[in-house]
Amino acid sequence: MKTYIFIALIALLCAACKKNNETPAYQSQGAIVGVKIMFCFAAGHCGGVEIKIKNDPTKNPPAYYLVDTSITRFGLNLNSKFPVNVSLNWKPDPNHPDYIIVNKLKLD
């Protein structure tokens, strides 16, 4: 009898477990179009990775946004062939209108 109860409990636990195979959704599709290298003498953002957002919902969006980070953060280098298609989650940088903050990025 204990064996049947044990098997029933294991079966119940297995039925209750559910594997989440859903891929995380990304907010936008876009492309890394290059790197803008600038020297900066004042405090603030200077240069960065250029990302063009497809179907950007922002009113009057720029041709591309800048991300204040090294391109190696995205697994690329200066010899990479651009444009590189990406999926990303982002938000506008409140301090700099042409910059965005990338929370999550996947090379497509």
C-alpha cells in the first residue's frame, strides 16, 4: 500500500511540474549599424554603439540611437560586418535624447 501512495505522489508531482519553453519576448527589432567614436572633453555621453530601431513608436525618432557602451558588450568588435540585426528591450535615456538604455539584447 505504501508503494502505491509513493507512486501516486511522484505522479502528482510530475504532473504539477511544467517546463517553461517560451522564449522571452523582445520589445523591438532593430539593427546595430556601427560605432560612433568621438573624443569628449566635457562630462556626458560621447559616441557609442549606433542602433536603428524598426517601427520606433517615439515621436520624431532620430535616424539611429546611441548606446553609451562598448561594442564588445554585445559580442561584436570593430571588424564585425554591419548592420547586425538584433532584438532588444530598451528605454530612452532621460538625460540624453539621442541615447537609449538597452536592458536586454539578442543578436539575430
